[in-house]
Amino acid sequence: MAELHPSIVALVSLAANIAANHPKQGLCQVDKLKEYGVAREQIDLVIEIARHIRDEAAQALDASFDAAYLEGFQPAKPRLKADPFANIAVVEGGACCTPTKSGQSCC
């Protein structure tokens, strides 16, 4: 099995900590990255991408909550015969994600 360079592991861990809102915020990984000689610009880019993904996830959750919340105030709909195809997801648009503020792709 191929191993990842410790700097790559630290970058991935930093991004995961930020995207997951981990209480330690990935600061330990930042120290390791500095020890490995990773450029600040590269660390900043990883931080930007991780925050962008975290913010997109939060917006999607908020939108889902808002829709469910508003639906709770709608009059009851008449029950229809179950359609086995009604719950198939439809994907709109071709992008898997939107770019960060600086234009960096997160895909």
C-alpha cells in the first residue's frame, strides 16, 4: 500500500478539521505543516477550500431545514397512491461544487 507524505496527511487533516468545525480547529496540523516547510500560501488555500465546503454544507442544511419548517405550516395534502419513482433524486446543473471566493475549485 502506498503511503502519503506526512505533509499531505497534515493538509487533509487540517481541511477535515476546518470543514467539520472541530474544536481544535486544525492548529496542530498548521504547526506540523510549518515544520515540513509547506508554504503559507498553500496552507491558506487549503483553509479557504475547507471553509468554502463547510459553508456550502451549512447553507444546504439551512435550506433543507427551512423547507421542512415551512412545509409544517402548509395545509395537509390529500394522500395519493405511493409512486415508487417519486423519491428519485434529480440533479440540476453540471458542477459538483461552486468555486471559492478566489475562484479556486474545490472539486
